[in-house]
Amino acid sequence: MSVDAKKSMGWTVVLILLGMAALYGGLKWLSLLIPAALVVWYTARPGFRTGRN
């Protein structure tokens, strides 16, 4: 498995865990979890022209 695939899987797991925390935490946690999920989303995005293809 390539390094990029491992990073992608790791960030996917983090986003899933944040989603589960939002479901169980309720509305109080959404004000914290939505910005955290956005940070993870933009951090996990590949940069411009960073793939092998």
C-alpha cells in the first residue's frame, strides 16, 4: 500500500470518528466538531499535481 493511500485511509478514519462523535454528542458538540472536520477535510486534500498520474 502506498504512503498516499495510508494517509488517505487515516484521514478517512478521523472523519468517520468525528461524525460518530457528532451523532452521539448532540448539538452541543457540533459547534466544536464541524470546524474540526473542516480542518481535517482541507488538511487531507491532496495538493495540486501531487499524484503519480
